[in-house]
Amino acid sequence: MRFDSYADAGVLTAVKLLNALGPADSSSLTSLAKILAIDPPSVARLRKGDEAGFVILARALGKVFEDL
């Protein structure tokens, strides 16, 4: 298996988001910055107010992974 496309990078990023932000007591802007480091412009635009949306996304991704 080769992980070299944008789709593969998206899957890996989704897993990282889920692992970092999926647990009910987890949230961290620092974790998000590390996950998004592959795209410096995204890190530059990241704000504290974005954190809640990423937590919601991570938990929704968790439901998708549970169904796989």
C-alpha cells in the first residue's frame, strides 16, 4: 500500500484528529497545529475559536470509523 495521494493524506489526518480530539475530555489547539503542520497556511489561520469545530469533526469521524 502506498500513501502518497491527497486522499491518503486525508485519511491519515482524519485518524490523527480522531486520536487527538475524539476522547470526550480532549481538546488542544497545540494538537491541531501539529496535525495540520503538513499545510502551513492552515496552521497560520488556526484560531482558538476553531477548536470546537475540530472536536465535533473528530467525534463524527469516530462514528464513521466505528461503522467500518
